[in-house]
Amino acid sequence: MFFFYQFLLTILIFFAPFIIVFRILKNKEHKTRTIEKFSVISKKRSGGKIIWFHGSSVGEIMSVIPLIKYYEKNKFISKILITSSTLSSSKIINKFRLRKTIHQFYPVDHFFFTNKFLNHWKPNLAIFIDSEIWPTMFVNIKRKKIPLILLNARITKKTFNRWMLFRNFAEKIFSKVTIAFPQNNETKILLKKLKINKIKLIGNLKFIENNHYKDEEIEKKLYLQFIKYKIWVAASTHSIEEIFSVKAHIELKKKYKKIITIIIPRHVDRVDKIISKIKKLKLNVAVHSSKIKNLDNIDIYIVDTFGDSQKFYKIGATVFLGKSLSLTPKGGQNPLEAARYGAKILHGPNIDNFKDVYKLLNNLKVSKQINTIQDLVSSVTFQKNKSKGMMIKKIGNKILKNTIKELDKFINDEFKKT
């Protein structure tokens, strides 16, 4: 099975240049750094010990930023390598002032590219986040005797069933993992069935507050700019969810004259299309990058910049989380970043990626499912619940402390060796 997997990848590589050019034209790939995905390394490896974190996209990378900030202070770690697969995640890294940390794009999971990558970086510890399972890389990591950690591991029943179609192959791949820290009990049970020997449940990293690139002066200006308006936020939106939110705005405007709907699209390259659709509804639009100061005639304010969601979660009392309506890509988005600032969370029916999180938020009476525009309109509030936000922050602080405690065991073993 492994040979067949490599064979398929080899064939796909021949088509890669065409795919990459198309994605660059769509602004979904970096124009010059995409070659890193084929292990054309853009940065040198200095001496000393390296800890390596890999996460697919923005959400995974953001969940480990507090850990990275902590380990930047560790004198036994010379460099921290972060790899990811998406353009947006690479831009997020630039938002942080990280002294020891290097970002590279994750290589294609072919034996040649993964081996070249590992031979160059020679990580002393590999930490893969969430649902990032890469057969070839795992085989090479094990072969080079590098400890491999699955951190905040997540596997759904659907994904598990797919792995079970190739049971022997799956068990061989998952057996390469040194230890897994699942984010929920369902994942813990499924990882046991996949023959991971060592598993410990310490909680979901996405509960941890990530507030490390705040600029108090900018945030104060933003707060003062919006304070005289009624505002609510539609975040991580996909396709129809923007128009869904805009139509809710039209209804809300019948009740509140000075109301602004803030839309934070999941993919900012879609902004021009979103604006075009909104203007057809005879509404006034502003984008965050324009740095507009007077919002008196603005209906919809679109955040077209990377890494600024948190600023708006701090001022919005209601946040509708996208990727959750029936006709959008399913699974939902992480609601915790907004919830910890006391916002009321609204979402559609598709939240499979965060079932445990929403169960807790529902118990705390922080979240609510909405199915129609009228549901959304009737659920919007303009008053934060900061006490509930503090409860979520305390959960996150405990998880961060326990995660550091567990990872430190490996740091002490691997990084203090002479």
C-alpha cells in the first residue's frame, strides 16, 4: 500500500507545475516561496537543537503560538521551525515578533522531498497539530529516530472509517507516533483503535488565549471609531454566508438606524466579489485596509486584512461563525476566540469540527444555533457577557499549563543532551 501511495504521488507531481501556476494566479500560493513545497529550502539551518511544529493552516498555527512564545525563551532550543501548507498561515506568522522562529511551507509527502527536508533541518522533536497525518513523513521521522508528537490531535469517525479501509497501512503509520495528545475523548478512543501506544488527554489547545500581537493604541482607536454604532460580526464566512449576513443587516437596520455589520471573510481574495454582491443590494461598503475614519454612511464593513479578527471580536458583542450553514463547506469554525471576549456566538447546523466546544458553550448559554435570517436577526445582542468569557480563559490557562508540562518532558530529554 505504501508503494502504491508513493506511485500515485509521483504521477501527481508531473501535474504539479500546472496546478501551482493556477493557484498563484488565484492568489492561493506564494509567488516565490512555493518551491519550498518541493524541499527547495530557502533558509539555512544553524547549529543547535530545533523543535519543529507543523500545522496545516491558520487555525492550527494560531493554537500553538502561545507554546512557541514560551519555547522561544528556552535556552536549550536554538531554533523553532514552523511549517504550514497555506498562504494565509504564512502571512499570520509575520504578525508576530518571533526571534528564534523560522517559517517554511510543508513539503509534498513524497519520499524524496520529505527525506531532503529532514536531512536539511534535522529536527530534534517533531510536533504535528490537529489532523495532520502524513504517511511518508511519519515513516522518515521514525527512521531517523526523531520523537513524533501528535498535539491537539483530532480524528472524526468519518476519517477513522476511511483509514480502516486500509487497516494494516493505517496501523503502521499511526504506530510511528511517540505520543498523542487528543483534543477530545472521541479522538482518544479512535486513536487507540489505530494502535497508537501512548495517549494522554489534556484538553483542546484552542481554548488557550492567543493575544500576543495586540497593539493597545490601535485597538483603542478601533474601539473609539465604532463605539457610537450598534455593531455585530460575521466571521470566517464562506460564499452565501456573506449575503445571508447582509440580508440580516437590512432587517436589523429597520430597528437600529446606526448599525454596522462587520464581515470577516474566511478568504480575503474573495473581497471584490463580496463587495459587488453587496452593492447590488444598494448598501454602502467600506474595507478595513482603506483606513476610513467616518463610518456614518457605512452599512457593511469588510475586514480584508490577515490576522485582525481578534480586534473585532473584542468590540463585537455578537459573532456569527461561518462555514456552518447548510449550503457551505461543512464543519464550522473555532468559536472560542470570540467567546473568550464575552461575545454571544451564533452558528448554523454544521459544526462537526467543534462539537465538544459547542457543547460546552451551549451549557454556558454562550452559543445558539440559527437556521434562518430571522433567527439571526432576533438573536443579535449588543451587550457582552464578560464573566462567561473569563470562565473560558481560565479553562485555556489550565490547558496551556498542562501542555507545557507534558512537552517539557521531551524537551528535557532531547534538548539537554550534549
